[in-house]
Amino acid sequence: MSDSAILSMAGAGRDPDPCSACTIRHSSLCGALSSEEIRDLSAIARRKVLDAGQPHVMEGDLSGDFANVTQGVAKMVCGAEDGRSQIVGLLFPSDFIAGALGDRDPTTARHSIEAITELQLCIFPRRQFEEVLHEHPSLEFKLLKRTLDELQLAREWMVLLGRKTAEERVASFLVHVSQKMENLGCQGRTSFDLPLSRTEIADYIGLTLETVSRQITRLRKDGVIAFEGSKRVISLDRQELEKRAGF
């Protein structure tokens, strides 16, 4: 697939209830919705599929649509004036991508969103999404609550970057990914796949590649983690990993 594919979920021949087969329905925003709210969201939804490395949106592009990540992992990247880029967040299945609410026209995206693995998104066009919010005020409250929860997580990540040691940052990243996978019911406490390369991990947690490699090697030698191949992490001592993360 050389380009992104957008598949309509409406029209003749479609599943009358496509949301019922969604693997992340109960862990995403949709999990807090009534059957009527689900029905109205389903009516405007379309599916978008991206190959690894493809962008969903680029920094500076017009961006107004909303989306749920239904499969795969994506990274959010911000550019600096000197041309360098910084990974500022990861998006896992059930995470919500917010567009521009209430603006007359779509605003420009403040960061790029790029697929790390094959990525599937459930897209909600902005104007239609706002109409659904108008029809269902309780949905707007649920969206606000989810946004505030994500803001709290962002604040906690700022503390990680500002105050934790190199070992604590690497261990915290591993625990974070493990918890995300565990919450989704795929992999989790005993083993999980790393979504990022070591270079990307270093970028994400504000360390050098050499420091990340050194800390991972130390965790392996101490019997806290092991690897199957280059990506799959085996958690040999989860309690010790959380201790080293400073939890």
C-alpha cells in the first residue's frame, strides 16, 4: 500500500453495527457512550489505514477531524526552529485524536502524527462530529473528561523528563508501554513489544542513544528484563522494574 486508504463505514452493504466488532470499543471514548450516541457516531465514521512510516497529518497542515486509534501505534512529533524534531507523545489503540472544536475553519496542526506500525483510525469529520456533540451534550462532557485525563498524563510525563534519572526514565518508559498493552488486553506485565527504536526512545525521553542502550543493558544484566529478538521485552522482575522507575 503506497498511500493511505480511507474506507467509508456508511452506505449500502455495510455492517449495520460496525462498532460492535471494534476491538477497542470498551476501552476507548466509545466505551462511555450510550447506544444512541454510538449509533450517531457510527453513522459519520470512516476508517483510515496507514502503513508504517506514513503520516496521518503533518505539522502545519489544516487539521480539524477527530479520530480513535483502533489498531497500531503512532507517534506525535513537533519540529524545532533549528530543524530538529522531538517525539512528544505516543498513540495506542483506544487513544483519541482531537481536532479543532468550534473554529470556523480547521486550524493548523501543532504536531505531526505518523504511523509507527500499520495504523488503523476511526475518523470523525469535524463538522459532523460537532453536530453529534450538539445533539448529545453528555458526549461533550465525556470528551472533556477524557481530555483532562490526558492532560494529567502529559503533566506526569513532564515530571519524568524534568526530575528523573536516566535509569528511572528508561524504566518508566518500559512500564508505561507495558501498562498500555496490559490495559488493552494484548500482552502486558510479562511481555510486550517495543513500538520505538532505541533512537526514538532516546528522543522521546530526552536522553542520548548511548545512555538508553547503557541503561537497557544494565537492566538485562541485572535480570530485570530480557529480550526475544530486538523488539520483544520479557519482564522478568516487574516489581524491580517499577522500583527502578521510581514508582
